[in-house]
Amino acid sequence: MPPSGNHEMAAVAGAGAHLAPHVAQNFWGDTPATEEEYYASQGVNAKKSFFTSPRGVALFIRTWMPTPGTPGPRGVVFMIHGYGNDISWTFQHNPIFLARAGFACFALDLPGHGRSSGLRAFVPDLRAVVDDILAFVRSSLAAHPSLRGLPRFLYGESMGGALCLLLHLRLKEAAADADQIDWSGAVLVAPMCKIADEIRPPWPIPQILTLIARFLPALPIVPTADLVDKSVKEEKKRIIAMANPLRYRGKPRLGTVLELLRATEELGQRLSEVSLPFLVLHGSGDVVTDPAVSRELYSAASSEDKSIKIYEGMWHSLQFGEPDENVNLFRRDVVHWLNQRCGGLTD
């Protein structure tokens, strides 16, 4: 298991100097100096490239594979990050762990995020993003024929969880598609699959925002606190998350917020249509996405194979932002669930 607590904090030298955090050059620390050396130290093969979607969006993608000569891969995991995030910083901890556990992992920076093209954090149409993801999945499977017969899983965090469900529902609607993709299940981490009534903007705020967005959809004016402060519990890890050079730091854009409201409204009305196997995981202390909505998903979904884990007191960033013992518990639960659907392995 790759260490998640090896990010040392340094003090400013000198008499009477105040303690200050040392911000490392990489998400894993200062050494090794390069990504290639880090991946080698973790025992995984990793590559990066670009993929152009059918609508012309240049998407930055990464893959993490078990090292040749080690067991696996025994499953394929397609991973989708959350709003404002990317796949090159702390997000990498989890696919590296999964690759070491025997899974081939693929991920992309969503349009307007990370190194992908588009205005930063501007996502005015999640339906188009679902099409981009679907094209990326099909291209990845075509490029790796040795993986085609393996169990396939979706994995989404926060907004990425919503995109997993939207993709699943899109494929159900196109069941007659000759190029259909069969999924063995989905891992949904604190998914943004419905806006709780308690935090939904009251009338007439959505109507006012909709009117403004007709003329200025990319305007970054929606007030909100920095999500890192609300997501990452452990202070030293919060510093690492905030150091991400590709993280979006601006206010949410009007068009993005309205599209998230629309998409989550759609999902909230269609939870009973969710039929693929899934594991949903949520922290009870999450104030970014509502754990009550994950409970509602678990209750309403028509899936015959569904599981839920609610972690007492844990926050939104389950896969990085918690103390190491909590992150390790989360990882064990995820890999146990995946293994059970890949030939009966349990650890």
C-alpha cells in the first residue's frame, strides 16, 4: 500500500523564526524528483497522453497499471474526478493503490479541468461531458485489447460520482447500441447525485441566476468557501491539496452551477432507475455533498447488488484528506468490494 503520510513538514530555520509549512514540489514530497522515479518506487507503470473527443475537446489522460510480472490486472477501473480537481495531484494516490492491488486504472481531466482544454471549471453541459467520457472509455478499451475480457468498473468522486450515474443512465437508454459497454459495477465516493432540500438555493435565487446566465454563463460570481477547507480534514494534507498548481481557485461559474443543479435534479428524480451494482461511500461529517442523499440512492436504486458505507465523523475527501488510518479503512473497503466482483478474492 503506498504511504499516504510521507509528506514531511519543515520549519523555517533561524532563531525566533515562526514555524511554516514546507510546500513540496510534488504531491508525494520532494523525493523522488520525477514522476517516473516515484511510480517505480510504488511498483506501478504509469503513462500520460492526450485524447481528442469527437466534439474536438483535448482531454488529458493517465493510466496506472500493475508492474509486469506481478499478479493482475484482474479488473479495469475508469476513474472520474470531482469539480475543480484534476488527476495529477492528490487524486493519484488512489489509482496507484488500486494498480498495486491488481487493477488497471484509467482517468481523464474533465473538460475545463487540469490539463484538458476549455475555460477553467466551466462545465455548461454535463451531457456533452458524458459523451466525452464514453468516447474515452471506448478508445481506451480498443487500445488495450488484453483488458477487454476483464470486469469493468466506474469510479467517481463527488461530481465524478454524478457523472458515473449519468453515464449509466445514458447507456441504459441506448441499450440497443451495438457498441454497448457492460459494467461490473461502480464505486461512488461522496457522490453529488442530488442537491439536498436543506442546501438548495431558495426561490427566487435560481431563477435570477438563470436569467443572468443567459447572457454571462461563464461569469465566476457564485459565492462559496474554498472546498478544500470543507473537504480535507487533516491540516497537513490540506496544505498539500492547496498546493496543487492545477486546482481551480476561482468562484464557481454561473453556467456550471446551474448545470449541476439541473443534472442533480434529474438524478434525484431517477434514482430508482439505477440498476448497476454499486458501492457508495460517504462520511457522516461531509458538508460538501449530503450523506443523506447517498442513503436515499441506496434505498431507491433498483440494483440487486448494492452496498453502502457511512463513515462516522469523516469528511468529504475520503481517499486523501482523512488521517491515514481512515484512508486505509476506506481503501480496504473499496478493494474488498472490487475483489469480490473479480473472481471471489476478498483482499
